[in-house]
Amino acid sequence: MSDNALMDKPQVTDPPPTTPSLARRRLPRWTPALVALVSAGLGIGTGTLAGWESRIQWGLVAALLFVIVTYALTSLVEDSRQAKDRVATSVVWVCFIIAVVPLVSLAWTTVSRGAELLDGYFLSHSMGGMTNLEEGGGVYHALLGTLEQVGLATLVAAPIGLLTAIYLVEYGRGRLAQAVTFFVDVMTGIPSIVAGLFVLAFWNLGLGFGPSGFAGSMALAILMMPVVVRSTEEMLKLVPNELREASLALGVPKWRTILKVVLPTSMGGIATGVMLAIARITGETAPVMLLVFGNPLINPNPFSGAQESLPLYVWNQYKLGNAASIDRAWAGALTLIAFVMLLNLLARGIARWKAPKAAGR
């Protein structure tokens, strides 16, 4: 066949490849908000018609309708893949709301009830000379006792926990480190009443000492130590090994590397862990009931005589059951929450202050 015949033959070309269209139908951005409003209305309506008195039932029905309606709309407008994605997102939001609602409700109830009595007089006076049915009195003796007991427990538990964590991360090898880790795990799950009974048997019954704030501090320190050890251990593990190796390569001893490199790098997390441990023991009541015993008067000496603490004060006032004591219990609970919040703010400030500064700042 000649070249001219080949040139005259029509050329058959392949059709251009078709690309899938990127434009898909999508629900508007305001669809989740609209579905949430409709689901809430349907939940309220269903609960009202059914005669349900519990608002929790209304909320569960609304949450279930929100997930179902979201899946149905997405399947009709978009596709099944997007529907599954939106359902997963909806379930996450529902779980978040279920977790937040009790917390917000608790905070709102405590603030609304406690703010009625919480003032300067309440914070600066004790229950000395007050009868159970009489209005007035304050929380000063309990606040002072809590500060002293928590402070002493921190002085005992924080150094021991910090040094134990340094040993486990930097030096711990062999059976001794395994034994220490095992006992730290065991102490993490010890109930507070068991720690109180241990100190009661050893300190009060064994050595013959009476109730005091220091006895309660020892029980609180037992509860605080494993939390400090675990949080500090995790923070020390996050320090890059390159920093340790660079310091050791310059001839710096290991103890000085830990003191000047490892600890400053992880100081923010360590401080946060210590404050979380303090927040945990601040609300403990069982060991305080056994060892501190409670006192309506001001006792500034934690080493002699019974003391009061905020959790024990709240329990004793609520246990009385009259209107005046219940108001004092709510005000004491609000004081305790504010105290823990201040500790957390202080921890954040220390963490930011001690955090390593970035280059160029």
C-alpha cells in the first residue's frame, strides 16, 4: 500500500477521557443547625404528649432524632458515604453535649445557690458560737484547714513523686524499677478510705497521736504521690533524647543534664500534673473525717488538735438538713470549686512562665 493511500485513510482517534464531575449536590451549611432545632422541637413535643416529666428523656429522643434525620437527609441529597460521615460527626456532637450538660448544670446550680451567701463575711468568719439552726457563720476555719492540709501533703508528696519519676525514667532498670512501677500502679487505685485507715492505724492508734491536720495530710499525700509519679513520668518521657545526648556529648554529668535540661523542658507538664494531683486531694472527705475530725473553731496549728476542711464542712452542713445549713453547704461548695479553679490557673501561669522560650522571642 502506498504512502498516499495511508494518508488518504481517515484517522480514527480515541475520544477524550471523561473526567468525573466534581460538582455534587451538598446540603447547605446551616442544615445541621436546622436539624438540631427541629429535633429539639420534636423531642419536646414527644415528651409533652407522652407525659414524660424527665427532661433527660426529652433530650435523648431529640438526640436520636437528630442522628436519624441527619442520615436520611444526607442519603437523599448527597450519597451514602457522606451520610455515614455526617452520622459519625453527629454522634460525636451528641456525646459531647451529653458530657457537657451535667457539668454545666452542676456549675450553674452551685454558682446560683452558693452566690447567695458567699461574701466577705462568710470567708472571714468561722462557726464558733453558732448553733446549727442559726443563720450566719462562715467558712474561714475550713478554708484555713484545707490550705494547711493540702500544703503539707504537697510538701511531702511532690518531691517524693518527682524523684521517683526521675528514677524510673532516667535510671530505672531491672527488678527494682519493675517493683516500684507495680506499687505505683497499685497505689493509684487505692480508695481514699483505705489510706485514711492506714494512717489511723499507724499514727493515731499505733503511736498514740490524736486527730490533727497533719494526720490528714499524710493520708492525702499517699493519694497524691502516684498521680504525681505518673504525670511526671509521662512528661519526662516526652523530652527528646537528642537533648540528653547533646548535653552528655559536651561532657555534662547526667545529674546536671537532668537538672538543667530535662526538668526545665518538662516543667510545664510537671507543674500541671502536680496541680491536678492537688485538685484531686482537695475534695477528699473520707480520710479527713477519720483523721482531722472536724472543728467549728479556728485552729491554725495543723500539728495539734482537730481541724476543719472544706469538703468536711460541706458534708457536715448538708447533713444537718435545715435551710441555713444547706445554704452554708452550697456556699462552701462554691468556695471549694473556686479554690480548685485558682489552683488550675496558677498551674497554667507557672507552666507558661517556666516553659522553654522559643528562639527569636
